[in-house]
Amino acid sequence: MDFQVALLMENISEAKIVSDGLRELGIFAHYYQDLDEMWVSLNTYTPELCLVDVKKMSQGKLSLRQHKKIKNKSLKLAFYYKESTQALLKSTYDLDHYGYIKAELNLVSQLRSVLYRRKEEIKLESYAQDLQERVKRLKARSKRQLIEHEQHQFKLEQLKLVKEFALSFGEVNSKDQFISRLIRCFSDWKECEQFGVYELNETSQKLSSTQQSLGKLFELPDLWLDKPHEDGIDEKVEALVYDVAYDLIGADVNFIRITGVKKFSDILIVGKFKRELSWDILERGLSSEYRRVQLKELTQSHRDSHRESIFEAFQVLDDQQFHKVSSEHRTLLVDFSSLVSLVKQRHGNRFYWKAFAADFYHQMDKVLSGNYKIAHYGVDCFLINIDKRFIETDYLKVKTFVEDFQLWKYFEESSLVISSDIAPDIRFVAPSSVNVLRQLREGPASFMHKNSAIKTPAKENLIDV
């Protein structure tokens, strides 16, 4: 530390002697000859020690004891005197100071004693300040840990509540089921006092409410919006809902936003609850389940659009045969008669029908393109209506998959069937339900004998028919 000493002495020669003594102790002093000069300088800095000649305690109207740093005790003092000025020491008796330096005695020894005391005090002050800072940091840390603990406990409690709610909610398979389950769960939830449900209709310009008043569920009025809100229920719509809910519930209105694929929410729970809850955790849980339902409905809708019953398939084929209705499809028959025969022969070796059918449909959805349709007849026949626009490529994809379809893995004891010839037969069929029925009754071998040219149609036939 740079230890600074200010000297206020009248005699320059004496000041030089004191300054030399300080320098011998490794300290350089700032010298002032007049009190007014030091007075101004003390306003800008505070030395660690100020050594004052008792003859300079005042100057005109200025008195050293009146300086603000003397009054607040931030300026530390020591006094210099001689035999001839000893009587002036009485002006220092009521001031806090670190001692007297007598000119006639050994200056270095006296200065060392005063400086040692002041340096030790500074060291203790620094240590005390460090302790205060440490205590301050510990208090801040303790307070922060307490807050974090409370937040953690609050979060654990919220997670427990949400987990209990989620367990009661379970899984649903459609949006209608999701809304019904919402109503049931919020009605049964002890934390909920009242609630209503809003959702955007198909036009995205109307907020529809569940039109019933039952238990905790109350009826909200339907709200027409100024324009379609394709991005969901945004802040402007929420402000409108708040105004309506305020009149029905009061000021304690809470929103639980359930978001799907849109930017904003699709469903808005408007409710009054017994206490403040971690709404974001609940929203994430409900939104996750809602998106799962949306994805499931979307996937199911995609699959349903490519499925048809065997009766619908036969109707389309007969419309082409009897009424010459044009078709955008070619019908491919995949015959698993050999597989079914083996299953009947090896009845002790379990066959996993569900996994077999699921894998077959899943692979067909992957390889087929355009507006295709799949129907099944019994457990051994699939009719695949291939979109004519993709017939060349899709036929080859289907043929490759069927030939490589590892049917043996669906048997419980797969090693017993590897050597068996259970490969399915694949062939195009003419548009006629009777023709399909005859081929299935006669079996693939008989059909191949009569219609060998159909199984692998020429490239031009695949496109033109």
C-alpha cells in the first residue's frame, strides 16, 4: 500500500529533517507550509497520517479542528513540537491523535512508533472490512440459497400437482376426447374453483365455448372475432376474453394456454384457482399431450385416406367392368396363400398376425406414391390400387419389398420355417371383383398357368393401361 503522510510545518529546514526521517522509513511526505494550502488539498484526498506543527493549528479565521475531516475523524493526526512550543500542546488535548513528535529527541524512533501504530490500525481496518465483506457475501449467499430452496420446494410442489393432474388426465386419441378429459379433470381438481373452455373454430374467426354449466364448469359466451386468427388465440383475443371473464369470475382470472402447431394457443382455459400455480409447467404438459393427439389424428387421417374396405374396392372394379368408368389406378394383388397354408400346417408354432399386418401396411405407405388405396381380403390377400402416374416406379418398389419380406421372423420359432417356400405371389388383375374371387379360389399356381403374361407386364403396358 502507498502510505501517504502530509506535513504541515512552518520551518522548511525542520520539515526537511522530518521528511528525511520519513524517507529513511521508506515514506515520502507531502509538504505544506500554510494551513489554507493544506485545507484545500485535504478536500481532494485523505492521507494515511497528517503530522502537524503545533504552531500551525490555526491561520487567520481558519482552525484545523474545524475541518470536516477532523470532525468526522477520517483524518488521522500526530503533532510536532519543540521545547519552545510545548505550551501550545494544550490546543491538541481534546483531539484524537497518534502521539507527539519532539524535535529534540530521535526523530526516526519517534516516527517509527507512530507509523507502526497507524499501519497496524490500517491493517486491522482492512481485515475488519474484509470480514464485513465476507459476512455480507455469506448473508447474500444464505439469502440466495434460501430463495433457491423456496423456489425449489415450490417447483417440487408444482411438479407434484401437475404429475397428479397428468395421471388423472391419461392419454386420449382425439381432440374431442381431449376436450372432454379437460372438462372432467378440471372439474375434479381440488385446486380449481371455476373454469371455462374456449377453442377456435374451423374458420379461426370464432371462439367457441363448451355450452354447458355443470359443477365448476360455467358457460362462456361465444365470441366472434374481427378477422380470422390463423396463428391461434393471440394477445388481442386474450384481452377480449379477459374483459368477458372479468364480469363472470372477477379479477382473479387465470389463463392456461394449450398450444398445438400454431404460433399461439388453440385452446384457452379461463379459470379461477385457489392459489397461484406454476402455469407454465401445466401448460407444457397439456400442450404436449394435445400435440400428440394432433399428430395421431393427422397420421390416422393420412392412413385412412389410403385405406378402403374390400367392398369399396370391388365396387370400384365393377364400375370399371360394367359401366366403363375410367380409373386412375391399376390393381395389384398380393397373395399370401402359401404363408397361411404354412401357418395352418404348423399350428403349434405361433404366428404374430398383428405385427405382420402392421409392418406390411407401414412399408406400403413408405413405398407407394400419389393417391393409392389398400384393401385386404381375409388374412391372405391384399389389393393395392397403384396410382397410374407412378405405376412404373411403385410397382418395382412393391415387387422388391414383397420379394424381400422376411415372413419367417413373425413365427415364434423362426428357425423351423426358414427353409419353407412361403413367398407371396404378386400380380396385376383385370378390373373385376369376380375375377379376383376366382383367382383367389383357384390359387396362385393355377392363375400363373393361365395368365403368365400378366405377372410381369411390359413397361409400355404398365403406363398405358
